[in-house]
Amino acid sequence: MTSTVFTGGSLFDGHEHVGAVDAVVVRDGVVTDVRRAGQGRPRPEPGQQVVDLAGGMLAPGFVDAHVHAVQGGLERVRCDLSDVGTREGYVAAVAAYADAHPERGWVLGGGWAMAAFPGGTPTAADLDAVVPDRPVLLPNRDHHGAWVNTRALELAGITAETPDPPHGRIERDADGRPTGTLHEAAMALVADLAPATTEAEYDAALLAGQSYLHSVGVTGWQDAIVGAYAGMDDPGPAYLRAAQRGVLTAHVVGALWWERDRGLEQVADLVARRAAYSHGRFRATSVKVMQDGVAENGSASLTAPYLDRCGHPTDNAGHSFLDPAALTAAVAALAAEGFQVHVHGIGDRGVREALDAFEALDDDLRRAGRHHVAHLQLVHPDDVPRFGALGVAANLQTLWACLDEQMVELTLPFLGLERAGWQYPFGSLHRTGARLVAGSDWPVSTPHPLEAVHVAVNRWARDEAGRGGTEAFLPEQALDLATSLAAYTSGSAWVNRRDDVGAGTVAPGAVADLVVLDRDPFLGPVEEVGATQVSSTWVDGACVFAV
């Protein structure tokens, strides 16, 4: 029998701040005892490991309800631009990577921020200056657009005469010539030509992503696209291999990708893939439907058109990738097969269409499914209370709810004053009874839960995170600290159906998926929550990361 006792600090139990505890005891991967202050430590056991919290806080391990771990890991081992923030910095990083890897026929990677470029659209000319002879393909942080050089455009045969593909757009100059940014489905025009990623590369990417997520306290997650997308092959086989080899240390749910160019005939394929992929700590029990795009490039689906820079309505209201009737039919078919449905909804029309589809389900089937809508950037006030009423979970990426450059430069001018106030309504969702779950969408943004929690409670991001200042964005929509932490622990564990073993909580009988934080964020000013760091991470009672 293995035994560990955590002592010398405080506890957040997944629902509330317990405060100081004398000890939390774990035996054979399960929490067996929680001794509150004054109850004393239990008698030491032979060979028992003692973890001194050193005044920090023990909490359930974070569960990321919307992340792309293999994609993020792949970028970390390629030309990783995620820690750079300027046009000049990106160009220099690409040049350094290309110089260091002359043997690679393509320069691949990604992670650039749209706000670093005028209009959010970088140009091929900048890449041509440092990599003129090899194709370059670099998706941005949200993976709804890609930066390519002239060589890549030439190989793909993209010219002024090339039409925009369905569900995509080629950025062009005044004469119609492609400038070097490809939006949505247009990315595939180049991505389909890139060399195939090998099985070994995908395996290494998964382990790199897992290691990074453990380092920020994440013990489990839901991979939001398990399928071929944006130049990546289906990561499902990599998860299966890792689970079979015993190197998948996290508990993972895979959201199988709904191919929007196919119909209900794919449901049988998804059922077969669920059975084939599910093994050990990996379960492919969810299905991801991307209903719309993103606001920054005008592809998020809105109930009224975007504005131009002068505040006048345009003829663009974004795009719903699935017709509402097709979405309703897909949700019904998937729910009937026992799938959870995980919908990407950024714009208010996309969110409404998702809720309409869930509302059409039988009430018992809807609530049993634990369905959720992710992102929720723009939610019409009429739709906010529908989440609680329908039992549809609100999957929050709270890090984005701040006045960063992307919001100020690429979003607010095109929404107008009234709609700008509908963004990221976390507080209203909570007050109207919505079940909150939380995730990062890494590699779109940092996977560090404490940085996201900081924005949730302050509505501004710490400068150290590379984002905005201290002006709160819609502060009435802030969450309290316990609610935000609960969304990232017990909430996300619920959406991943691991509440049956107590994941997301610290209580006798609960699985020992735990994180040790270097301080108790409840004891300091709320403005310092984001400074909290992870000291160690534990899965099933075993340490998977330690400083």
C-alpha cells in the first residue's frame, strides 16, 4: 500500500475554500481522510510520503474542458511563436528556426497573435524576407487562419484568379492578389500539401503537450478536436497508443470531429471510432461541432451584421457552418447514440442555434448528455438564462474576457456599443443557474488555469501573461474566486463524467487527482490571483510534476 499525507497548508475542496487543514491522506490513489484544522494529523504509517504544502494550498487537479493537447505539443516542438508578441519578433523567430533547421523542407509551427498585425493579417512579404526558398505555413493562435509565404502560395497555385473555397477566404490586396493570410477552410489549400506528420512525431507531440499541461496543474482534459483539421491528422490514434503503452498519465475525453461537409451517415463512423479509440485513460465519448468561426476575422455567426470601422452595418453577419436544421438533426442523432455534444459557439447566432438544437431534444436525453457550448464570446441577453433552464453547460475560456489588443483593435469596433456589452457574460450565466465548466483552448492561449481564473475574477489580465492592463472589462460579469476554481475542477470533471470517482473534489473516497499551489489565493488580494504557481501535480495519487 502506498500512502501520502499533505500537511502544512490549506484546502480548496472543489466547491469551497475549506481553509487550513491539518492533513489530507491519500492511500493507493484515493483520498481517505481530510483532517480540518484542530483535528490533528493521523498517526504516521511506515513508508508514508509527507508533502509539506509550505503554507500553500491543496486543490483538486484542474480539468481543462476545451484544449488541443496534441496540436499544442506539436507547435512546441516546431516553430513555436506562442511566446512572441510583435511582428518583428515573429519574423525573427521564424528566421532563427529556419536557420537552425535547414534540413526541413517546410517551416511549420504557429501560434502568432492577430493583434500584432494591421487588420490581423500578416503578409507573405515578411516571411519571404527570411525564408524565400521553402514553403512556410504558420497557423495563428486560434487556428482559424494561417500565415504563408509566397513559395507556399505558388506551390498551392493560389493566384488572383483562385476563388475562395466554401467556408474559407483568401486575404487579398486591392487588385485581388493573395497577400499571405488564409482564413478558415482556405488554410487547407496549403496545409494539404505539407508533408505528413509521422506517427512518431504525433506521439512525441502528445507527450510534450501532456508534460506542459501537468506543469500548470492539469490532471485531465477534453481534447476538443479528435479528427483531421487545419493540416493535422486525427490525434485519436496517438491517444490510443499512449493509453495502450501506459504513458498517458492524464485522464482524457476525446471530442470526435463532426465533418461539416458530411451528413448523418457519419454517425455510424463515430460510433465505431468511439469503440476503437477508448482504452484506459482515454475515452472518445464526445463529439465536437464547430458551428461558427471567430469574431476577429468576421466569421463568427451574428444575429445582425458586423459594422465597418466607421460604425456602419456591412453585409457580413458571419457564417454558420451547419444549417440550423442540419445542426438540430446532428445533435438528435448523436444524443440518441449516447454521445455528449460539444459545440463551438462564438457569435450570438451560433450560440442561439446550438441552444435551439439542444432544446429540441427530449428533456431526459438532453440532461443525461451533459452537452456544452464552448467559448460564448457573444451571447444575446435573451439566451443567457436558457443554459440553466435547458441544463446545457457553459464551457468558459475566461482568459479572453479582458481588454487586450485583440479585443480593442479587432473586435469592439466591429460589434458596436450594445453588442460589446454582451461579451463573456460569465456572471449572468452563473446567476441564472448555468453549470459552469472551464478550459483554455490551448494552444490558442496559455493553458495556465490560474491566469484564466485571474481574468475571471478581475476581468483584466496580468501583464506577465502578455495581455491587457488593469482596466476591467464588464466587471459586473466577474465571478468570485471559489466559483471560478470550481468551474475548472468539479465543473469540468463533471462534464468529463469523472464525478463518479470524485474527480474534481478533495474528499474521502475521491480519486487523488490533485494540485499543490505555492500560495493560498484566497488569503491574498484578488488582484494577485494570477501570480499563483503550481508546486506539484498528482494523478491517481502519483506525482506527475514537481518544481
